[in-house]
Amino acid sequence: MVIKTVYERDLQPKNNTRLEVIPQVMTCSAEEFIFAAKYVRSLGYKELNWNLGCPYPMVTNKGMGSGLIKNPEKIDRILNKVHTETDIIVSMKMRMGYEHSREILDVFPVLEKYPIKNIGIHARIGAQLYNGGVDLEGFQRCIDHCGQKLYYNGDITSVAIFEDLSERFPSIDHWMLGRGLIADPFLPEMIKNETHLYPDDKMEVFSKYLDTLFTAAEQKLTGEKAVIRKMLSYWEYFSTMFPNPSKVVKKIKKAKTYEVYDNAVRSILESERIADY
């Protein structure tokens, strides 16, 4: 077993000095889990998150990600071996099941045998991918049947939605922002801020953020097309901050060179506005 070069670079402590980083492993093999645990421990990390949430068929068809949730006996064997042979702290990222949302209920008794740090639950099943709505009744069942630390994940895309969820699940004090954070990088600060408003200089801040992402893409990718394609993938999320997302994306899609891309971004920032909640 080997660690891919790209993962080695991402995990180097010198590249992770500003935020606490928790490495994640996605596997259905105790041996692979232990290999990854020992590797991250050698770099100074104390915790390893186990991904039982990925919904994509290329993963679930191999019995990994959310495809493993329906096999609590195998989960038990893996966790037993990991806790016996390593001192790594294990946390979990899960969906509520693959085929139905009650599958996770059979896993909770297994997890409670081990000192799992916390369990992040995306309130969908794997078969949904990212389609359809989140299952809030299913998440409430998880709260009712699990005695370990839980946090919520799924479709937190605005301050209003976060407040509704906080009111519905008062026992939850940890929340995960996924696609909502990519779409609106201001969202975490607005949730924490008492006013729940965008900063007055939001367009200036957003412009600097775009420059940072662009520079990072240039350093990792080769050629204008690759960099612009990467930035387009961000803009497909960013566009939802604006009143007319399709218009914003259309401008970026037309860009084939850096010059055209820069002009498109300038046009968006000058003529569009980020919609306040």
C-alpha cells in the first residue's frame, strides 16, 4: 500500500498551519484503515475520520462509503481491529443508509462499543446521491437512537435554514457545511455573526477570495483551459449568491482565455450584486 503523492502533499503539516485538519479515509479494509492511521500518526495527526457517507456508485459498488452502512458486522470487525492495533482517534462521516434511512440504526449499537469522537450524519441515503430533500425525520430518529456525539450535515445553504434546523434540533451544537459553504464563503461568518448580514465590503472581499483561488489553481494545474475549467466549477456554486445564477455562469462559460475570464469576472462584480438574505 502506498500514499498518493497528491495526498502526501495535502497532509504535510507545513501545508496546514492555519486551520485544524482532520485527515479522512474511505475504505472497507481494516488493513488499509490501519495503514492510513499509522501514516497520519507519523505526521502528527491524532484523529482519522472514516467516510461512510460517499454516495457515488463507483465507491458504493465496492462496499465503501455509504455502501458499507448496511454491513454493521464488517464495520464492527474493522473498528475492533483499528482500536486494537492503533491509538488513532476515530470519528465518522455517514449517511443514514444506502437504500433506506433506518439502516444506520443497526450501526449505532456497533459504534457505541468504541470511543468514537463524533458522528457526522448527512440526512440523506446514498441512493439519493444529492437529489431530493434531506430527511429531517430520519435525522431525528438518529438523535433518538444514538447516545454518541452527533452533528448535522445537509443543505445548510442560508442563515435562515440554519436557524430553522437549530430550532428543530436543539441538542445539536455541531454543524457541517458542505456545498453551502462552497456556494457562499460568507455563510459561516454570517451564521456566527449576531447580525447575520454580509460585510459592507462583501464584493471587495469576494474579489480577493477569487484571486486566491485562481492563484492556487494556477500553481496546481497546467494551461489556461485547465485553470478556467477549475474556476468554472467554483462559479457554478458561487452563481447561486446572485439573483440570476444562469446569467453569471453563462459569462464564465464563454471564457476560453485568462483575458476573457478576467473581463467576465470584472463584469460580474461590477454589474451584479450578491443578494442579501
